[in-house]
Amino acid sequence: MRFFHAEYNMYHNSIDINTYAGYILRIDCNVAEDGLRTTPGSQCALNALAIDEPLEYARLAFEGNLQMWEDAEDDLELI
């Protein structure tokens, strides 16, 4: 069984992921979000995701689905 711990690092604007196997990974949010098409509302939602659910943010970044998530957030704003 694999265990992960992720938290938002406000000093580096990154997601720090620690595994209990001793690995440490840092995702730079600026690099992960480079080139995304966002609106102010979806950018706010993305920031909240990084702070409140950093492991989910990391999963979306690794899978390359941040833009799809942003687009879904934009669609929710229209409703």
C-alpha cells in the first residue's frame, strides 16, 4: 500500500508531496498553470483547489487535465 501526503507550500507556490517510502516531489504551480486559459473565477477556484486539496491538484497536473478542470469550472459559472 502506498501512502502520500501533499500540502500547499505558500512560500514557493508549490505542491509538496511526500511519500512514506522517502520520496519528495515538488510541483511548481506557476509552471503547471503556464499556458492555461482561465477566467478570474476559474483561477480563484484553481487556487482554492491547490490550497484545500493539493493531492487532487497534483493528480490533475500529472494527468494533464488542469485545462479540462478549468473549463468545467468556467461552465459552472455560467449556470
